[in-house]
Amino acid sequence: VIPQTPGWLPKWQLFVATLALFNTVQNFTTTALTKRVYSNAAEQVTALQSRTFGIWTLTAAMVRIYCAYHINDPTIYQMTLWTYVIVLAHYGSELIVFRSVKLNAGFLSPLVVGGASFIWMLAQQSHYTS
């Protein structure tokens, strides 16, 4: 069921959460896509690390699904916003500090989605939570 709150942001949250659910399953079944993300350190991607990342992704997906249907709740909105801050901090540190990623599609896709979602949520916060 599509979120009934007016606007595109609740629907976007559901879409991003659905992508995250796919990524969760992927992390539990193969390391291939995860190795594409961390392509400068693909040898460090293990099944254990991939499953751990899958659990984080599942957690973020659940928060975002809840936000899609309760986007007017300021606490849920802020929690969801923080999921994107964590994503950006993680990928930023992997790029700048740990140098485990390359600027390729595997890395840029989650970075662009996370960055765009963060900016969109900041811009719309007063609209949805006032």
C-alpha cells in the first residue's frame, strides 16, 4: 500500500526502503555486489562483514518504511534523517579515510541516494513535521 500522506517524500522513503530490502537479501546471499561497492578493498569483503552490513541495511529500511507511513511524526522524521547521516558518514569515511571505494557505479549509487534523500528531508522537514 502506497503511503497516503501527500507529497513525494513519503513515497520516496518507501522506494528507498524497498531498495534496501533488496540489498539486505543480496548481502545475505552473495558478496558480489558488496565487493563492487568496496572495490578498492574487495578482498576485505567477507560473508560475515556482508551479513553485518545486511543487518544494518535492514534496520535502516525498517526505520524508513515506518517514516513513509508516519512522516509527520517529528521523532520518526529525525530518526530517518539520521539513517542518511550515518550512510553519508560511512561512505565518506570509506572514500576519504579508509580508501576502500572507487568513484564507480557501485559506490556512487548509495552515495547519491543517501545524499539526495538527506538534502530532501532537510528541505522538507518543517513542511512534514510542523
